[in-house]
Amino acid sequence: MSHGLDGEAFQGLGRLCVDAAENCVISAPDCVGMERIEARFHGSAFDLHRHDTYAIGVTLHGVQTFRYRGATHHSLPGQIIVLHPDELHDGGAGTEDGLRYRMLYLEPSIVLDCLDTIGASLPFVRNAVVTDPVFRTRLLSALGPLDQKLDDLFVADFIAQLMQSLARHAGLQAKPIPRTALRAASLARDYLEENVFRIVRSEELEAITGLDRYALSRHFRAAFSTSPHRFLLMRRLQRARRMIEASEPLAQIAIAAGFSDQSHFNRHFKKAFGVTPGRWSALVHGSSAAAA
């Protein structure tokens, strides 16, 4: 019997390990305080061990079997595994089909920095295997593009959202948003608009708002229903659409709108508008060509 997650649910996952050895581990580009991997195994993968980070991951294929806190657990495709720091555990494939999963290792100091703004201690999730589509979607926003280095603003928002899910499953309660939240969010928004075509670091937004990056991310989302990273990205894409309407070359538009290359531009444009830049150009200029 094959145990696999529907490909549509994890579109884009599964490209890194396809041509590798049967058992393999592939690491994503470095990110301070956070490590991302994909692993594929048959049989037993790891003996009992422990590490000083959270381990939060998603099973992609097969059955993930592991011992943790005196019990044996099984994670099916689409389920989330949450392991607390410094807890003994092992792991491997529970069926002959083999196992494939992606995992995030997060330093507790980052968790505390984030949760300190809502008055919470380091969260402990009692259920090692969690079924939560919202939590999974948040986790995969960082584990999906495993071959890419994550943007600084994206990481701040990702951790803030991830910690909300983690705190909820740990039974922690958030404090009310303070009155200064709207002003801080507005200051950040204005700054992002003024610097839309360059890389903006979280430290800059912290300096102008007086809030740490995780609190700011929550307050910004509460005020404008999006993250600082997404807000900046959409301003760039709006600029790109205006340039397309002015018939400027797509390759030049990608760079002028602040994207690293045309592939990066194409990917985000389609995510935002449902069509490629080429197709959008054909539509706005009345072309009958089905641009790719």
C-alpha cells in the first residue's frame, strides 16, 4: 500500500531529492537560528538522540515512526511533527514504501524573542503529531522553497505566524494588541513604500517603529491584513504591471522592479495574479498569443 500526500497539496516539493541516493538529507541555504532540511529514508533512519532546538516538520510520503517521551508515534503525509528541545527521540520509515519529510530546526532563543512580546514562556506541545491545515500551510511557506535563501522580512513574519500556531497548540494565550500598534504599523508601511525597490532589513523597521520584528509583523498584519514582506513584494509587482502596460521588455522589468532575475519575477507574478508576466502582457495589449 502506498502512503503519499496528494501532489497538488505540496506542489513544488519533491524536486531536490529525486535524483539523489535512496537515503539522503539535503540542507537549505543558511538562515540564522533556523535550519531547513529534506530527508528520505528506508528503514531505520536515526537512533535515539536529542538536540537543543525545536524540530518542527511535515511528513510528505510514507509513515514516519518515532519514539518520543516514552511512546511510539506515527505521522502520516500532511501531518506535523513537533519535538521539544532536548527530548530524546529516534526516527525512521514505518512502511516498506520509505519515508520522506521536511523539517525545520528552530533555536529556542528565537522562540523566546518572539513570544516574549505576548508574555509567554517557551511553549511545550504535548501532542508530538499534529493535524492542523493552517499550521501546515504556515510551515510549508518556508519549507516549500527549500532551494531558496529566505528573505529577511519573510523570515520575521514566518516565525511570528509559526509561533502563533505553536503557542495555540501549547495552550498559551496572547495579550491584547497595544494601542501603539496601528502607529507602528503605519510607520513601517510608509517606510516600505519609500524604499520599495531595495532590500529592507528587519533591523530598519525595528529602528523606526521601536518594536521588535515579531511584534511588528503581528501588528502590521492586524492593521493591513498582510505582512511587511508581502506588502513590499506587492508594491514591486504593481510597479511591474505598470511597466508591462508601457510595453517595456520583461527582462528589464524584472530588474527594475527589484527582483533578482526573471525567474524570480515570473514566479512571484504568477503567485500574485494567476498568470505569467508574458500572459499578462498579451492580455493588456490585446494579443491573441498565449504567452507562457
